[in-house]
Amino acid sequence: MAHYFRCGKLFTARSDEALRNQTVVATDGVITYVGPTAAAPRPAASDSVVDHSRHFVMPGLIDGHTHIGAGNANTEEDVDLYAPLEFRALRMMINLQRMFAAGYTGVIDGATTGRVGIACRNAINAGLFAGPRTICTGPFITTRLGYADFYPTWFNNPVAVRTRVTSLDQGFEAIRVQVKDGVDFIKLGMDGKVRNLDGGIAACFNAEETKHLVAESNRLGKWVKVHAKGTEAVLHSARAGARVICHAAHLTDEAIDAVLEADAILCPELTIIHNFTTFTQPTDSYNDVTHIGQAEWEATVASMRKARAAGCRILAGSDSGFACCPAGEWHALEIKLLVEHVGLTPAEGLRAGTAINGELFGGTAKIGVIEKGYLADLVAFDGDPLADINVLLDKKKIVGLYMGGERVTTKAPPINMRTETDFSYRMWGRVYDQKRVASMTTRAF
Ligand SMILES: [Zn+2]
């Protein structure tokens, strides 16, 4: 049985325009026809015809970078310590399903603890659970002073979101273990925690080490994605051949040249910085290690504008999965921010959240474009995001979501931090010394 989708407007992600009065036909999950309704084959009596003739249809959205396995965490300790890995996997599955409500049928997860991402991906692929098409990394591979090496030297946590290696051999071993366990990407935590003598963020691996780690990943058939805010980390990563460079907040001309030369794709993750600087409260803690703040926002936006003008490709990845950008809520905000602040056209924005991310699925799934031979993953909006990008963020405007031509009906429960994530032993948010208490109450104590 084939599914016929009548589309009032159709954005295929192959051109800038939405075409009017188009039909998409899906047979056994795969698109077999895209073109004018007038020229489309006629449905048989057993086929279904879905009427989106008053709607805007586009490829199902794909978030190019998340940490859905982090469970909408408040603290790094919530990510790494309290919940058992088995619980983290079950929770990640629900958070993946929460993405459906935002119109997402694909996700690239960029670092989870243990094999949590792999387990969810496999369970979805096996048909045990409904969920967006998922590809994932394992934990960050990093070293002393590196990004995600959050804890003191005297504390080793084997179920953290990072694997800390202290030699090239250990790096190779970590890569080989992850490849054996089934990751889709290798993720390197490239930024260091310290500044170099020029004042920039020092990379944690040197250029030679980075080259060997990327080469070994590529030799084993895996692309590398890096966390690299600092210029040095971007330079090392691009020159080593990393496929995706996350953040890239301080791009110099030299770094942009290296990114272009490597044909690497940039993933600025504006959403988490935006939400951190815009939504959260002064009482929320500020973590200097993550370098999030207004200066980071301005630097990242300026970097991306420069990179775009130079011809670098940019993908939309929201970094969702933390309390300030929880699963299922702000994924499409990344597209809006790329359009409104970096200057992408709305069509480029939609492609950043569909076709470009789809490319990174490699041979695992043909998604992100509405074209013959691609999987029929579609989202229909009651509104035109090319005319008003805010349509993407309005869940009420999503009038149809399909994976492989089948309607997605899975609904996940609302987020409940207390029962899902917030297991830390933190007890008080401030110190109640006599001065503070006196300012709070006139009662005698
Ligand atoms: Zn990330």
C-alpha cells in the first residue's frame, strides 16, 4: 500500500522555494514520486491519500547536535553520577520521543554516558520503541585539562560522559572500544580548561595527537565530531580532518581557511547560549568551564557570520538535553537563531535543519530531503516557515508528522525534573549567615 501526500506547498530542501500543489508518494517507507499533483500517478483503492493541500510540507526536522541522554540535567553531576546507566537509557528513550512533538524525526546525539545512546538507537532500529532516527557518539574522548574532564584528578568516574585518556595508545583503545560497541561518530572534547599564553582557550590534545586520533577514527570508518570553542582546538581539528566542529566561537581567518580546506561543517549550538543568557535567572549557577555567557554569544555569532560569508557550511544543532534547553522544546530555535542572527536565509535555515544533518547519517539512512529514493520522513505545518520562521517553534502548527510515510502518533509525558533527573544531594542554594537572615526577617532568632 502506498501513501499519497497532497501538499499545498512543498519544500524539498533541494531548492530555495516551496512548490505549490505537489504530491509525494511513499511506497514501503520510501519516496517513489515527487512532483505536481496534476502529473502524479493515480492512487489505487487500497492506497491512502493524506490531505495537506492547505499546509506546508517539508522533510522531517533533524537536530544535528543534542545531548538527549543528559536527561535535561541541571548539573554535570546529574549527567554523570546519580542515575544508573539503565535508567539513563530509559529516560533518553522518552526524551527522544519528546522530540516528535517538535516536528523532529531525526537526531544526531553528540555524547552520552556509557552505551546509552547506542542502546536507544538500536532499540528504535529494532522496532522495540518508536523514536526519531538516531545516530550517536559514545562518551567524549578527552584528556587531562580537556573539555568534559570535569572532575578533580583524584576522582575517577567510569560512567561519566567522558573517557579520559592520557596517552595516544589509550586514545586508540578508547576509539576502538567505541567503534566495537557501535558508535556512529567519535566525539573528541578538544577544548582545554586553561588559556594559552595568547589568552585563547588551549586545546587539550596537541596538533600531532589530534591528527592521530582523527586518522584512527577515519581508518575504522567513523567521522569525528569535536567540541572546539577555542581557535587552537578548531585549527587542530580541521587540519586533522574532523567532519563536524561544534561551537567554533572564536574563528580567525586562518581557522576559517582550515575549516574550508577540510570541508568541515560548523555547528555553533546557539540555542544553549541563547537560552542560558536570555531565559535563566541570576540565581542559576554560572559555570566558567563551559564558557557560556553574553560574550560567548557575541563571539559565536560574529564567528558564524564571518564563516558563512567565507562559504563555510553550518548545520542546525541545538545542544538540547539540559535544563535550559530540554528535550522536545527548543530544537527549532537553532534554525530561527541562524536566520535572525547569523543571516542565513529561511531556506538555508531549513536546509541546515534537514538536508545538511541528513548527510551526516551517511549510509545509515537517506533522510533530510524529499526526493525519490529518500525515506518518507515528513512534517506538515499549518503556516509557512519560509515566510515566518516562528512557525517552526509553534507546536500547535504541526498538523502531521510521518516517518517512512507512516503517521507518528507517539506522545511522551511532560518533563518532571524531580522524578527524572534531579537526584543530586545539593541542599541549599545560599548561605544563611546572620546578616542574610536579618535582611529576610524581622522575627527574633
Ligand atoms: Zn554538545
